[in-house]
Amino acid sequence: LIPRPSKDVMVFHGLIGTVVGQTAYNILAFHCPCSPKKNYLYGLAAIDVPALAFFVNGVMLNQNTWDIVSECRTRRCRKLSLTAAFALLGSIVGRAVAAPVTWTVISLLRGEAYVCAFSEFMNPLSLDGFVSTTPGPEIMALFPSKDLLGWLLVGSISLSIFVLLCLKNCFSSLGYHQKSYWSQYCSSEQALFQRTADVHAKYYVAKNGKSFFGFVALEDQEKQLLADCKGIKSVIPRMEWNRVTGVYMYRETDDTPIYSCLNKWDMYTNEVK
């Protein structure tokens, strides 16, 4: 089983990609129009539009987003408490804003887009020794301003992240090692569940194909893999799929931790048997 990268590692890789993309964009695509009627919109669009795109993609690619959608669709959010909903939304938004914030910070630190957007609003009289007969906005659109907000934003975000992490760990009922174990369990479950689902789908297709054609063309490795699948279910009812799909928050039953929907399904199913 090939281990899947953790969510934190994936976020880090996303940040690296954002930095590379920002650098490439500034070098290859950013060209300030140097016009008082266009600078402001062009500069803000260069910062805000990519940041918005990163945020939307971050929300769409987060599995928790679709867990909430499935929970609302199958159970109308009846079992989703306000605390759980707030925690999940915080997790989704927290990871989704990582790339947009990185893009915005780098834009402010590099200065091109910020300078392009706001240089025309500077007062020419604030520049020592600067004399021009050209009206202020027209000439100032050609000169940059050095009062950047990047470092202030970096400091504010760093402090906010530190405070949020402290609060998260202070109010958590789980210790560090158990939280680490829970994260590893969920990652392993997702990877192994997906691999098993792939094999099950292949088995089901082979069964149906053999019924239709009278035979099925399997490679030797596939034949051996399906031969090892003893006691496999040919059909899994929709209700069973719904029971292992949706939002799940950590809970315990008789001091026994339940780490996921699948873990809960297995525990309750074995109790019934």
C-alpha cells in the first residue's frame, strides 16, 4: 500500500505551486497599462481574480465539502450539529484560503500589482523634489509607491494561525498522539477503501461481462486478484453506501473510539450479528 500524502503536505505543495505560479505570472503576463483610468482595475484584478480562483478550487477539491453535500442530501443534516458544521466549515475555509492568501501576500511583497493599482492616487506633493506640470493622476500612474502592505499581512496571518492552532489544541479532547493516529487512520482508510472499491468494481464488471459474452478477457494478474476475492459481495445496496458516506466527527462508545463512518458501520453491523 503506497501511503497517501497528508493534507498538510498537500497544502504545502499547493503553496509552493502558488509561489511558482505567482512568479511566472509576474514575469510573463503582468503588464501594467500605466493609465489612470485602467491601473486601478488592472492591479486589483491581478491580485483578486487569481486569489478567488484559488479559493474556489480549494473548496471544490476538499473532500469535506462533498461530505457535507452528501450529508445534506442523504440525511438532510439531521445528525449534523452546529459545532460539527462550524468545525468542518472552518477546516474547509482554512485550507481553501491558504493559496489565495499566499498569492495576495506575494503580490503585495513583489509590489507590481499593488503599485499599478494605487500609484495614481498618490499626492505628487508628498514626493520630495518632484516637480511636474502634468496633472497628478496622469503622471503618478507612471510612478510606483513603496508603501506596501505585504509584511503587515504576513505578520497578521502568522499571528492568527498561531492563535488558532493554540485554541484548537487547547479545546480538543484528544491528545497529540491520538489525533495523529486518527489522521493516519483516515488517510489509510481512504487509500485502502479506494483500492478495494476498484477491485470490487472490476469483479462486478467481470461477472456481468461473463454473463453477457459467456467469457471475460482478464489478464493473468487480474485473474489471480479476483481469484483471491473470496466472500465478495456482488451488490452493495444504496442504503449501505449512504451509511459510510457523509460527515463524521470523532466520538466514543463505551470508551471505544470510533474514527470514521466505516468504523461506525462495522461496529454496529457486528453488534447486530
